[in-house]
Amino acid sequence: MMGLVSYLVFFTTIASILAIAVLGLNLQWGNTGLFNGGVVAFFGAGAYGTLLLGGTPQTDHIGGFDLFYPLALIGGAAAAGILAWVVGRLTLHLRHDYLAIATFGVAVTFENVMRNAQGLSGGAKGLRGFNRPLEAWVNDGFIYNVLFLTVVVALLICTYWFLERLICSPYGRQLRAIREDEIAARSLGKNPGAIRLTAFITGSCILGLAGGLYATFYAFVSPQDVLPTLTFQLWAMLIVGGAGNNRGAIFGTFLIWGTWTISGWSLARFAPVEVQLYTGTMQFILIGLVIVGMLLWRPQGLLPERLVVSQSSTKKLN
Amino acid sequence: MIQSLTDGILVGAIVSLGAIGLTMVMHMLRFANFSHAELLSIGAYSALVFDALFSGILPSLANNIGPLSMTWALILSMLCAMGVTGLSAVLINEFVFKRIREKGSELSMVFASFGVAMVIRNVLGLIFGLKSQLYSNDIVFAVLVSTEPQLLIKPDQVFVLLAALLIMLILHFVLSRTTFGYALRAVAENPPLAEVSGIRLSRVIALVWIISGLLAAAAGVFYGLNNHINPVIGRDLVLPIFAATIVGGIGSIYGAVLGGFIVGIAANMALLVLPSGYSPAVPFIIILVLLLVRPHGLFGEAET
Amino acid sequence: MAETLLHATNIVAGYVKDLPILKKVSIEVKKASLTLIIGPNGAGKSTFIKAIAGVVPVTSGKITLRGQDITSIRPDQMSQHSIAYVPQSDNIFRALTIRQNLELVLRKNRTALDRIDTLFMRFPILKTKQTEKAGTLSGGQRQILAVSMALAAEPMLILMDEPSAGLSPKAAQEVLQLARDLTTEGVTILLVEQNVNQAMRLSDHCYILAEGQNQHDADAAVLLNDPIVGEIYLGGKRMRAE
């Protein structure tokens, strides 16, 4: 029983962290119409950033500033934001298919650099030497995990609340206007380029936050955590849940992550030994089919976007 | 340095063949097809299957042709693999991309292509195993063409280059001398005008997919011949092939050819200065530079 | 009384199904005639031509050609029904040479070489420049090529969308006169024009459309003498026919 509860805590923690990431992605894609093919690079920037800033000094690579944890986490998110600023300045004006390729390339390059730059990131063996915050004080592993989960869920709720307010705000209206018809928006005096960039950076910071939390949870990050397949999984979560819709994003995350873990568990449990090697392979086929299937059957996702009524405009009409 | 240049040309030929098909599809259907590179894997593995089949039926076909590790069985297999891959490409379009395009947007097709790539790559892994394989277990020695500067070339590499150039020449002939080629170019330039001129768009689109599959299969076999065959051929070549199409300009077949060679040479020359671990990032750097400096590539049309 | 070649009845059509541009337009085109459609901008003139060509989908109504229902044909099926269409702009393939453009439209034709020779005899400028890319031609030359491409398969009916647009008055007159000449050879032409003055003098029958509906139609000779038409379209009394 305890094992099951413990596992559920673990599952919900990871799912919540990924949900934060998908919310960030939703801001970029669902609300602003930006195709980020390199999601994992920003997630990774947050992960590596947090560990480098908050970790203990190591001999073979930089970092280890041992910063107060919230600062390290914010630093990680900021690293993601800075990366987003650079990438955004260079690529956001591109047509959507070029943007997809360029951002995909960013992710491949990020993983490549992290894998090779020993001095920066510890290379292929990853970053260690991180002490999880307050872990020394809380002696019980299970209680610590529950506390960690509480913090993560709190952050998830905050992020959700923040993004929901953003959508209803004038800024949110601008995002929608640009998404629907850029030329019209420009004629109204809005600067689509600047607005898109801020949305891209904000979404990436949220991705970085999730990445930082992820790395904190494991107290470890390696190039294996920032493979393009994670980009793919996060996209699947958004597409299945419903793009343009924060509730859909969270719902999709839990659904897909649940499917992933259940399929992994069932294969490990029931499949013959020879097939075990192919667990990951089969999971990827499953996810791939889910994505293609959703797009064929219900591209708007399971929880489609509701029409947003901005609070301030209805007030004015009165 | 001349070794890098030569290696780059040889790799470039393979990337070019992959890029021609991608540039045609990207231009016509306006979507970045992340699953195109997987067609190379399908081609490579199909040829493996046919090779085993033909060698089994007629063992004399399995003799090496001269100094190559290429056999008649493999050549025949390659042709069959081209057919299989062409068919796969058009079927994937028919059942996936076309339907998604009708229901959703162009971007949905991009996501779907990610999904299709995942499925193809992993299904191949499931069927054929995750380890690398080779067409032939013979060890083929590189020939020392010159000692100062040192230049080593495998006969297979020369064969691949010549075969690739031959295929491109045939394509060039078709495009510049046959009415079918004119029809392809017409659809690329102005689809509505092509339609009112009596060209059935759906048929041309299907043919473009088939051709892209044919070329990709050849590229896949050539890659397998010079390197090895494994399920991640597509994953490894997706960025270089995209880079080649962007360098050449999306929609330009000659651009894709040139782009392939440029990317191949650049990636290999970069190894002279960068540690080899960074080579996957080189195509991306090329893409980024191009998009900043000349987004429509060498021969593409400026974006409207 | 010449037979009716094309009969369009109560055509409702538009690019988007719920936003029709044509709201029940009916037009009759007699064989070997030069029938003209005129009207203000946005009247739906080009849309009507495109509806016949199959470029714009027809929501309701019927189009028959010699009794055969062609309401829902695809554009690439026009040639099967012996119809050709000359769009207003972008009507030749710039990347192909003149000769290649013609070979393309004739690619299913067994007498392609003969047809091309005939066209070259009629339009010597095409023969002179046959190996040049169509994109290098002048506006008037491009229009000649576009009309040749339409003529290539010897169609029964040619749809022309503002063939004189962007041309000098002399070139415009040449193109319109060509259309007239073709009708004397038995070809039926349905013509949309803004250049009303020149076109009406060469036409047989004329339809006036506005806001997606028929306003009026009559023989061109009658309309040329009509004071109201004269004022709106022909620049006032002084431009009436002599």
C-alpha cells in the first residue's frame, strides 16, 4: 500500500512538473501560434542552469555556486529566458516551417553541446553534486517527497493562475489578434514582433522553471534528459489535451504521462524477456500513433479552446 | 584537408539525393516534413531484405562487382527498395498528411510528421533490431590514392558518387526535356494555372511523393553501403537534409543538389577545427546562418 | 438563330460556401459568338468565369455545355469538354520556354507538333522567341502566349478574363481583335472586360453584372446606343457609336 502511495506521489510530481512545461508550451503555441520545435532546449537550460547555480562545487566543470535554492531555480528559468531571447531574435520572424526546423536545430545543438562541453556541463556523464533543498532537515524520504510534491503542485497552480490572467488581459487579446491575423494586428499599431518575442520568452521561462524542478527532483541531469523525444512527448501532451487551453494542457499531460508509465510498467511486467529491450521502442510507437491518431480524429484536442471573454471589455459595455 | 573535402563530397551526394525529394514536397505542400529522412531508412532496410532474398534465390548474384562490395543482387534490391519506398511515401501522404491537411492546418502536418517519423523509426527497430547491420560482411579496403597529401578512398564511395550523379542527371533530363518534367515544374511554379492547363494536381502530387521516395531509397542504400544500416539513419540525417534544402532554397531541385554538397563539405571541413562530437550541430549552424543572411537560399524565391 | 453553346442558370457561387459572390446569375452564350460580361468592380464577373472553369465551386445552379452538365467539373477537366480558360494574370509559366509552355498544354495531344507549327504561323513572334523563357516576354507577348496556350487544343469555348488588362491601347486592340477573329473561325468566346469601349464594339452580346446579379443584357449594338450605358461605361454621350 505504502509502495503504491509512494509511487503515486512520484508520478504526480513528475506529471505536475511536465504540466508546468506544457503550460509554457501552450503559451507559445496555443495562445500565440509559435511553433517551438526545440522545446527541450529551454527545459534543459532551466535544468542545467538550476543545477549549476545551486550545486556544490565540482572539480571538473564550472558551476557549483551553491546559491540559495529559489535563486538557483529562478536562475535556471532566466537561463531559459535568455536562450529564448537569442533564439527568438534570430528566428521568430520566419515562416512557420522554417521556424520549426530552426528551433528543432536549436534542441539538437543544445543536446550536442551539453554532451560534449565537459567543462560546462559535465559532458555525457551529466551533472551531479546537487543537494536537494531542505533535504538535510527532513529525515524521512517519503515525507520529503510529499513536501516536494506540494511545492510543485503549488507552483503548477500559480503558473496556471498566472497564464489564465494573462489570457484575459489586454496582452492576451493582443496575442490572440496576432495569432489570428497578423496583418490586421499590425495595422492597429501593435508590434507583432515584440509581442511574439515576449510570449516566446515567457513561455520559455516557464519551460525552464519546469526543467529546474525536474533536475532538482532527480538531483541530476544529463544529455539523456534533453533528447528530442522529450520535445515530442510534451507536444503530444498538448495536442491530446487541447492546444490553446490551459486546462487541456494539464489534462493532456497527466493522460499522456499516465499512458507512458502504464505502458512501460505493463511491458516490464508482462512482456517476455526478449522483448524487454524494446520497451522504449514500443512506447514510442504508441506515442507516435497517439499523436497521428489525434490529429486525424480530433486535432483540436480533447478539451478544445473555449472562447475567452475578456473581463475588462464586458465591464466597459456596462 | 583534401581528405575532408573528398569525404564531404561523398557524403554530400547522399544528402543531395535526400534533399531533392524533401525540397519538392516542402515547396508543394508547404510543410516541413520531419519524416522524410525516415524514407532513407525504409530504403536501406528494404534493400537489406531484398538482398537476402535475391542472394538466396540466385547465389551467383551475390558476387561482388569488381573491387566494390556492391553486388548485382544489391543493385536489383536497390531498385526494388526504391519501389517500396516510393509506394510508402505516397501511401503515408494519402492516409495521413492529406487527411490531416484537410482537417487542420499546415502545422498539424508538421506535428504529424514528427509522429510518423517516430513510428517508422521504432517499427524498423522493432522488426530489424536496434543494432547496426551491413549489406556485406566483406572488409573493403580503402585505396590509397595519394600519399602527399594523404587521400584514402573506398571504391564503394566512388561508386556511390557516380551513381548519385547518374540519378541526378536522369532527373535533370526528365525535368528539362519531357512534358512530364514540364508538368512537375508547372505545378511547382503555379498550381492553379497548372490545373487550368489540364494538369491533374492530385496525380502530380502523388508522383512527387513517389519520386521523393525513389531518391530517398537510393540515398539510404548508398548511406548503408558506405556506413551501416540502423534505425537511426533518419534521425541522424534529418538536419543535414533540411540544411541542404534551406541552403539551396526550398523548391529548387538544383539548389537541393548544390546544398547537399555544400552541407556535406562544410560538415566534414568543420571536423578539422571542431571536436568530432560537435559535428551534428554543424548543419544547424549552416541553417541559422542562411536564415539570417539569405532566407530563401541560393535559388529559392523570396517569400511572399 | 445561332444555337446556345453554354447555358448557366441561377448560379450561386463563391470561394467560401457561406459567402456567395454570385447570387443567381444566368448567362447564355451562343455558338461562335463573342459574348461580353461587364460591370463595376466586385460585380462577380471574374468569379463567374472561374465558376464555369471549375476554379470557384458552384453552390447551386446549373451550367450546361451543348446540353452536357458541366456544373461541377474540376479545372483540369475543362480540356475534356473542349473549354479553355485564360486567367487575367499569371497566365503563363515563366520558368518554362515558350515552346515548353505549348508542349505542356499539348502533352496529351498526338498532333502536338503540327498544332505548335500552326500557332507559330499565326503568331510569328512566338516562333522567333520559342527558346526563351516566358518570364522574359513583354506584357503583350505574354498575353499572346496565354491565348495560344488556350487555342492549342482547338477548344470550342474560350473563357477570357480581362485579356487587355495592363496592355497598351494598341496591344489591347490587337488582343480583342484576335478574339473577334477567332469567332469568325467558329470558336465561341466568353469575355470579361473592364475595357468596355473597345470590347463592346467587337462583341455580339453583352451582359451587365453588378453585386453578383444580372442587371441587364442585350446585343452589343443596342447597348452601344443606349444613353445610360453610354454614360456609365462609355464616358458619356460623346463616346457613343458612330
